[in-house]
Amino acid sequence: MAAKQARLWEGHVAPINQLVDRIRLEIAQEWAQAHPSGAPPVFVPYVDPDSGGIQARVLFVLESPAGPAALGSGMLSADNDDGTAKNVWLSYQASGMPRTFGLAWNAVPWYVGDGKRNRTVTSTDVARGMEYLRQLLDLAPDVRVVLAVGRPAQASMASAYDVLGSRGIHVINAPHPSPIPAAATRGRSLQEFNAAVAEAYAEASRR
């Protein structure tokens, strides 16, 4: 991961990571106004330089950053050291989708956890996050498919259908690839996730 950190400002990801810096600054300013006695720190992970960046065609959208990305590597990456990232990595392998075809993002780009678990995002969080999704799509005009991962992300993307539809972007829903639902469904949710990734790859390749 250290080698990736040195590549965060390569041309294909620099514009998006500059957006990440701006999100971090703007949310920090908003939180400081809301909590004058002391606002919590703002963590917004960068995007992976091994992703497609501004040339990506499939945008993976989850609810909000997990602890390993926000507090660990500081990056949205299938190479992070957690079970969800591992399952995303395996989905790339199973589908044949090149890593440069995809890009990871969150409906709410900043961390909403307490170091142990994430809280549920609010409607205010989602509305604010949609503003940044529009800006991201302006930077990545080749996105043809949004893969909405997990029910909260799917609910968030439902409010963005007008924005996505006007850009000709197709939305595909997928279960969350976390090991928790995978265990609860005896692997069925992972099979469905992998099938959705393969569908997204095929759809984006045709467009």
C-alpha cells in the first residue's frame, strides 16, 4: 500500500483525489461550524491509483467508507486488508474485469464511524454526498454503469436516477460483499455480487 500512496497524484486519479481533498476541507469547515467547541476529524479516503480513475467505466458505489479504508490505508482499494476488499478483489478476478475499468466511491464519501463501527447515514449526509457524486461524474465522463452495492447505497442511488439517466448511466444493484452477509446466506450474496460485477463489466463494455 505504501507504493500506492506514492502514486496518488498520477494523472488518471489526481483530479479525483483533489476532489477528495476539497471534500475533506469543506466537510471539516461545516463540522467546525456545527461543533464550535470541537469537531471530530474528517476522514475521506483517496481513490486507488490502480483503478481507472477519470477513465473508469464502472463506478462501484457503497454507502460510506469502512474503517480499514478511512482509518487504515486512507484509500478505497480492493487491496485493503479486510474481508470486503478481498471479496471485491476476487470479483475482479472472477469477472475478468480489469482493475482499470472500475472505480470505487461512496454515496457519503466521508467516514461516519466511531472507530468500531459505522453509523447509518442520514438523509442530510446522502443529499450532501449526491453533490459530490455529480462532481465526480463530471471528472469521470466515461462511466457507463453504476454498481450500487448494498441496500443503503441502492437507496441513495435511487435519489440520483435523474442525474445518472441524463448521462446515459445504467444502474445495477448488488448485495454487499462483506463476509457477514456471505456467511448468513451461505455464500449466496457473494455469488449474486459476482454476477452483478460480471453484468456491469459486460454492460459497460457494450456502451
